Amino acid sequence: MAEKPSVVLLGTGGPRPDPSRDGPATLIRFGGDNLLFDTGRGVVKQLVRAGVAPAEVNPVFVTHHHYDHIGDLHDVILSSWLAGRQQALRIFGPPETRRIVNALLTQIYDKDIEFRDQGEPAIGGWKPVEVTEIGAGPVWESAKWRVSAEYVVHGHGLDLPPAFRRRWVCLGYRFECAAGVIAISGDTIECDGLHRLAQDADILVQCCYLADAEIIDESTRRLAKLTLACGDTVGKIAARANVRTLVLTHFRQKDAAMLDTLAAEVRRDFAGRLVVGADLMSVEL
Ligand SMILES: [Zn+2]
């Protein structure tokens, strides 16, 4: 039987601190490889809880530069090194990812790195980070899998200056192997890029921030329309793309009843297998 990948939801929350959900981070495990998508609050602790050695994570794929998605990128870089990472850590992300990583390495944690590199020889010296800035298209592949990216739409219709909008590049990712396809929506509303990512996917890990019942005023209406897909569209997106298993993630904090309401809204539009994500849940292909 062919080896199958699994998805581990490391963090299913959003930017607002939620006692029951860490920040956005999703792991694909396949054939000894651990591919990490986003590095939100608590990601390293969650890796350890999931039984994944931080040194074994590689590569890292960044969807966009909101702080809930890259807030613990430094922790992934430094903790993987401290835990014995021997290879360069590969990081893929939108333009300006290199500037962010360089700031972490040369302006924020430069003393920490020099301290451990020079002062603690048992660690074995600094292990570098290799950043590749990407757009839509093929990203990286191994002998057994390949990852591609698509542009997604995440707040591009807000009243932002054109110069900022050009810099605001947001990506979703598609993982393919012989056993099947896993799509990671990133933060997005319904858009062409998301449809291409998700088309015929065995698993779509999809942001789903609010239940329709939480969309109650101008601000939440704008959010659902322009920034993050919610219960009113997520089921339709998955149905249209012919997704087999839809995994919901990136929730604003809500009680169990509201989460049930959200799931019921999505089920109205999507007849496939629905998984309401929770931290450390593993979803098999
Ligand atoms: Zn975002």
C-alpha cells in the first residue's frame, strides 16, 4: 500500500489570543518529512506536543505576513537549531520574507545566535536559513512530493494604499504526492487562486473565521466579504472544487454551540467529509 500523508493541525486559532487554540500552523507529515505551513503563536510547543522533533521540520512555507502567521518564525528557526538541526532550514514565502528573516537573524536575535554559536560549542555552530521568495507556481519538490502556490485574496479590497496592496502578497499552497492532494488555503476569501489550489483535493485545510450567525454588523460583514472566508461561503468553495475532506481552521474564539452552528452552516453547502479543526488533531488522507 502506498504511503499516505497526514495533516496535523498545530494551531487553529487566529490573531486574538484564545486559551483553547494556538496561532495558525499546519503540518504535513509524509515519509519522514515534516512540512510546516505558517508559524503562529505556540507552534514549537505544539510540534513537541504532537511528537515532532523541531529539528526534523523542513521546509517552512509562509502564507503571508500577518503576525498571527509568522509570530513564532524566530522560534522555529532557533529552536530547530538548538534541538540539533543539521541542514539549512528552507523557508518559502511571499516577497519580503527574506527581509523579515534577515531582521530576525541580524537585528533581533543576532546576540543570541552569536552567544550559542561561539559560547556553546557543543551545539555545533550556527546552521543557516535559506529563504526563497515565491509567487504562484511550483515551489519545491522532493522525490516523493511537490508543493505549488497560488495567489489568494485576503483584504485586497480594503481601503489600502495601492503601493501597500502591491506589497501585500498572500499565498495558499497545494501539496501533491502519489497518494493524493492536500490544499492549504492560507487566509483568503473565495477567489480563483483558492479554487485552483483546492480543485479535486483529498483534503482542503480552509480558513473559516466566523459563523454566519456571528456576521452581525458592518465590520464583520466587511471581514467576511473581503478578508477571511466564513461559514456562508466555505461549504460552497469546497463543493465547487470537488474536495473530499474539508478541514475547518483559523477560527475566531467561539463557544461549542457557535462552533456547531458554523459546522451546520458549512454542511448545508458541502456533502463531503467535514472536520471541525481542533489543535493537535491529525487528519489522515
Ligand atoms: Zn491574515
